[in-house]
Amino acid sequence: MAELTPLAIAVLALLNERQMHAYEMYQLLLQRRNDRLLKVRPGSLYHTVERLAGQELVRATGTERAGNRPERTTYEVTEAGKRALEHRVQTGIESYEYEYPLFPVVLSEAHNLEPADAAERFRRRLSELDLQVAELDATVADVTGRRVPEPFWLAADFNRVMLIAERDWLTTLLQRIESKDLSWQHRK
């Protein structure tokens, strides 16, 4: 069986809750702010559902039409899908997998910028990080206020901690650039 993508994991998890059609899955992922965890696009979601059906991890349970809207096929997770979901969550937790994000790449090439330009761009990133942290603080406050059990929002807390760590590291880096404690080897 092929490795489950993050979107496939999300689809199987939603269908493990209850039967639903792909558009409902899309809306629920957005409502739950899962678009902050994975790239959620309607086309890729529909493709993922079709691929999972082809692998017999989900199956269609019926088709309905509301008014003049297109037909919507409702899906459920199969026993094989439940096992695949459980296995992927288990292996994803226990095994570290480097994901090759963009920021370390551009950070390693930041010396190609003038120090003042790099510092200004780091300040902009810090502002963005502050906004992201504030948004996650609000999300955590909301879910705790609604008494949503913590296991359902562990990812929000994890992302918040990671953003704070990046913000703190960038703050120190920016101070070192501005104080000239960090020797900047810019090449034109």
C-alpha cells in the first residue's frame, strides 16, 4: 500500500468520525482550521478520496442531490482504512521525518543579501510570527473555553510552541546582526 499523504490521513480521520461527502470534508477541514496543518484544496481533496476508494480504504455509501446542485457521493472508511489510519498515525508519531521546509534553505542563503536588507526582512517575518502566535493563542483559548478535549488540539499547541521558538531564535539573530556581533559575509 502507498504511504498515506497528510491529506489522506485527514480524510480517513474525518470518515472515521462519520460518513460524509467530499465537500462536507472540505468545509469541516476549513472550519477546524486544518488548512493550517496541511494544504487543503477541493481538487486535491476529491482526488485523494478517489485514490483512497481505489485502494479500498474508503467506499461510497450513496449519492444524493440537493436541488440543482451536483450529485454528492457519501463515503465511509473501511476496516482496511481504519487500520491504515492507525498505522500511519503510529509511525508518524514515533519516527522523525525531515520535511524540507523552505525557510532553512533561504536562511542558509541569506548572506546573499545586504545585512540591512536581511535584517528588515527578518523583522517582517517576526511581525508575521507574532500574528500567527496571537492567532494560535486565540484558537487555544477558544477550544479550552468550549472544553474541547486537549487531544483534539495538540497540533495547535505544538505549532504555537514551534512558532515561539522560531520567533525567539530570530529575535536573537536580528540583535546579533544589528549589533554586528554576527559577521555578515555578503557577496555582491
